Amino acid sequence: EAEVAQSPRYKITEKSQAVAFWCDPISGHATLYWYRQILGQGPELLVQFQDESVVDDSQLPKDRFSAERLKGVDSTLKIQPAELGDSAMYLCASSFRTAGSHRNFGPGTRLLVL
Amino acid sequence: SQKIEQNSEALNIQEGKTATLTCNYTNYSPAYLQWYRQDPGRGPVFLLLIRENEKEKRKERLKVTFDTTLKQSLFHITASQPADSATYLCALESNNNDMRFGAGTRLTVKP
């Protein structure tokens, strides 16, 4: 069965440094999501793409976070500069376009900011 | 404000018993409700979806109910096994694809 790919799986960085995460969704999935999950909480949406367009980035801290999906396939999430409070699991998911389609999550990137 | 509450942080049961997890919500009118399983250090995995006009959905040992009057969903695992130990997340989705997750309930099934 097709899976969402993410890299790296783990990232340790110092505060004020830049970090980037990559996601390759399931082929044919038009919608791509980036979530942040803090330990003990549910995933929270950071940004949602429909093809190459951002449809929801209302919860993305735009002063330090950026996301792109240039060709409507894979995507990159960047944090610059990283802060201690950014330590979390960053999950990428993809789905078909319509509501009522479940999310297919990748394995996540565990970020630790020192 | 919208709120999703899952009954307790942790639930411990004996192998073979039925596990029942609760998801309550307020200030929300979801068109769909989904349940996911998440193992430590991994991404959530989809289990079941139920629509607002459906009362119950089953899949093997899993059963989900959805009561839009009570604003509650119940998730049952019958004949539970130690391999069912994980965190279970409920997620509410509106018709415009907006989805919110609960904090999850950590289930431990003891042999």
C-alpha cells in the first residue's frame, strides 16, 4: 500500500538555526497537510495545500514558518529561526480532494530544539 | 469556542474485555467523525469514518457510534488484545474539509 514519505525522521538543532522538513504524499492525492503534534495532544493543522495552492495557513506562525508545494507534489516546511517551543512532532498527511476523505499520515519528523 | 474531549488520558483493561472510548464535542457540527490509532513515535493511522446521518459503523472488532444530539461518539474494541494498546484519536470534520483532532486516549490492554 502506498505511503506518505517524510524526512528526516529525527532532527536536533540549536535555537536560532534553520530547519527544513520534506514530505512526499501518496500519488494522486491533491490535498497535502502539515500538522504539529505536541506530546500528549492531538495534531494541529499548520498549513493545507490543494495542489500547489495554500488553502489554509491561518495557524502557521508566518514570521518564522514557511511552506511550499511548488509543483503540487512534494512539499517542504521550513522554520527559521527555530525556537525552543518548536520542539514537537511534525506530521505530513495527504488525502483526496473531497471532504470525508481520511488523512494518510507519514511517520513524522521529531524535532528537538536545544 | 470549539472543544473536543476524549474521556480520559489513559484507559487500562484486561485482555478479552471490550474497550470503550468516548469523544465528546461542543460548539461544532461535524459532517464526519473519524477515529485514528497512533503508536508511540509514529503517525496516526486511519481506522473508521462515520457520517453525521449514520448511527453506527463496524469493522471487524471495531464499532463506532455517532450521536449528534448528545454530541458524542463511542469507539468500541471487542475482544481486546495487548496489540490493541495504543493512543486513539477522534477527529471531527466539517463539510469544507476542516478537521480538528482530540488529544487522544491511551489504551493499555493487559494480558
